[in-house]
Amino acid sequence: MTETFLAQDTATGSPVRLQAVAGPGQPEVTPALEELYRGFERELLVPLWTEIGDLMPAHPRSRAVPHVWRWQTLRQLAARAGDLVPVGRGGERRAIALANPSLGGRPFATPTLWAAIQYLMPGEDAPEHRHTQHAFRFVVEGSGVWTVVGGDPVPMNRGDFLPQAGWNWHAHHNATSEPMAWIDGLDIPFQHATEAQFFEFGRDGIGDAERVTPRRSRSERLWGHPGLRPLAATPAPYGSPLLSYKWEHTEAALRDQLRLEREGFGGTVEPGHAAVRYTSPHDGSDVLPTVRAEFHRVARGVETAPVRETGSSVYQVFDGSGVVTIGDASWTVTRGDLFAVPSWQPFTARSEAGATDSDGGALDLFRFSDAPVFEALGLHRTRKDT
């Protein structure tokens, strides 16, 4: 075989280094072959026969690894940052990103997905800005912060999912006397890799008309009615026009699925496993062009079937406890913990939720993934292992 190196060759100035090694299906190592490879190096050329095993493997080999981040630890560190790190122009947000241990220290949970805990102190504002990265907020605990998107104040409460398509102005304000933390999800790594990102500063502060605390945002009043599409409304060109998906509706859908199953009418993805996908009320598509969001409820004692998917995902435990297995690794997880599932790694979850660690006696999991990207490119595959 032939090995390719990308270290700079000080003699030729080329970053390409080729070393001929004898092996099945490889050319015979001769002085002529060595001379040919030196010519490739000078012209910045890499032959396929030296790279096919890495470029075209039999199945995805993710650069990311499975990993768990503990919510209690994240929460404690975020609270310390609240005392030490200001929110304002420059840092913009007190957001602390998850860094997958195999991605070289980059602030990426997976090669395509960003996840972070954001923390806002009492009375604080996070200044207005906008970016092409598609984003969402998911609240695992607390209330009292309003995110202001395009001038529309949107309340954030436990269990709420708040998507926000790219290039929308947005700021946050904490109207209470308590700090609040939530998770942010964005497609930052994907846009960074494709060199497509833009960012723009907005106003340093929001106006008095936006510093209000309505129970429902204007987007909810217009778009938040199940099965009903407002004829007068013109939705954004991409992304959901609904800025908040309330926990009460998510929880009711999951509860009803499991009740229907017990009554013998089906409705779950597998026995004891209820699931929903957040979609746009405009056309039923994913809430964001590059991010899919779902919520899964696994009844106590149930273990989900192993599933592999192309693309990666990040989960947060919303409620309950259980054991998650990703590839060869297994962890016990509880409320707030986050974990990454790399591409084509088999994933299972076993619910061990009880009365002391859950409200509903189930393992509740919020999930987001890069599935819309892979589906749009015809690269999405799913396989259930038996």
C-alpha cells in the first residue's frame, strides 16, 4: 500500500508526501515509482489508490466519538461564569460550547452540530445580533427569560423548544431575580466547514416596547393553533414561522401515543417508545433547513432497538433516568445530561425512570440532528440492528 502524509516537505515545499509501501493491489515499489511519487508531490497531486480506504470506506467512520456531558457540572461552571464573565459586545453571549474529545479542541459537539449551555443573570440583556447559522433554544429547567426575535418577545419555560432560522435579529432579556440556563443548538460547524457563514451586530439594547413579558408571543398567536394555517400570513422563506413549541403540547402528544398503544391502537414507533418531530405549521417541513428536532419518551423498563443513522445527533435528557449505549460505550444518564451520537454508531436507550427522578415515570429525551442536510443530498440512511 501507499501512505499519504500532509506534513510540509521542507525540501520541496509541498504539503503532499507519498510513501510507497508494498501490499496487495498496490504497484511494485521501484525507483521509477518513487520518482513518479516525487512528481506527484511537486505538482500537489494525490493518486486515488493511496487514499481510497480513507476517502471511500465501507461505512461512515466519524471523526467524533460518543461522549456525555453532565448537566450538574455544566450548570455549576455556567454559574461561576455568570459571576466572572460579562455579557455584552465582544463576547455577545455567555454560551459555553460542548467540545467533542476527538475533534481537536474545537467547540463542536459533532462535525456538523454545535451545542452549548447559555446562562443569563437576573436583569441582564444579551445584545441584538443576527447570523446565517440556524439556531434553537431548548429549556430543561427554569423560566423568566424572553428571547426577542425580530421585535417579538418570546417567553422561555421548561420544556419549550424555540427555533430561529438564520439571519433573524434576536436578543434576550432576563426579567426575573433569578439566573436562567438553557441549551443552544446551531449548525455552526456545518457552515464553518462549507465557508458560508455571515454575522452582523445589531442594537446594543432592546426598546421598551420589546422589554415586555407576554405569556404568548405574536408568532404563537398567529401560528400556534394545531392544524390551522392563517391565510393572511406570509411565512419566512425557510424555517418555521412559529417561534415557540410549548411543552404542554409536546407532553400531551407523547402521553396520548402511549395511551393509544396500551388501548391496542398503536401510534408509537416501537412498544413503549413514543416520539414526535417538531415541524413547521406552514408546510410540515423540518423547523430549520439544517437541523431536525425531535422528542422521545421511553416508558420505564423499555429498551429501544439499536438504530444507526448517517449524520450525527445530540440528545439532552429532559426527565427521568436510564442507560444509553452508543457503539461500545454505555452511560447512566439523568435529567439535563447531554450526549453525542456520531454517524453510523448504533444507539439504544433503556429507561430506568421512577417516581424520584421523573415527573411522568419515563425517560424523556430531546434530540436534534443534521438529518435535513443528509436527506437533501440523498445521503440519509437508517438501519435497525437486530
